Amino acid sequence: MIEIPSKVEGLQFDLYKLEQKLKPIGYSIGGNWDYDHGAFDYKISEDSGYQYLRLPFKAIDGQLDARGCTVELGRPFLLSHEYEENIDEQGQSGVFSGTFNQFQEPTDKDANFPNQYIDVGKTLVQELEDLLL
């Protein structure tokens, strides 16, 4: 994980309006969210896994699944997830659970981030600042 200090840290937005600004430029709300916190992810590459710019946020007024939720942005960071190239040998799935859990677990959720994408991440953070400030 590589943190990128940004002027967007601490800014507050209505979550719905923020999502309307970020989705058109390639961000999506990552699957790892709860009622009080979450993150927008921008997939940079699929080079030996997945490389993302992640923009974390926390609810400061309301819950993420309710209208009118206000969120505060955290510090953006780069992360890389590595996945097994073949069959998930550790996968434990039955007929019923396979219906809901179809995706392979990362072999390393905090893999080394490829140097060639660090400048891309910094450029993306600058784009965020230009859009949100």
C-alpha cells in the first residue's frame, strides 16, 4: 500500500452526489464497505493481479445505505491484489455457497505495487483534486 497525500482528505460530500461525479471517470464503490465506511476504487491495471487507486470514506451523517448520507474522504492510496493464476486450491465451496461466493480470494491482499503505476496513481489523485476542489 502506498499512501498519496491529497487536498481531498477531510472534504465532505453527499455520498450520492459524490458517486455521480466519480462513476463517469471510472470509479466504483468497492465491495469492501460497511454501514459506516467504504471506498471508491479506480482499477489502474490487471498486471499480475489488480492495481487500484482507493479513495476511502467514512459516514459522518447517516448510513451508507440510506439517502442523504454525508461522507468524509480519507487519504487516497495505491494497492495491489495478487490472485492465483489457476484453480483456487484453498477454495472451500459447496453447491449452495458457490452460488453466492464465486470469486477467488487474493493470495496477497497487500502485494507490492508495481513502480510503473505509481506516477499513474499520482496523476489520478491530481485529477480527483481538480474535479472535487
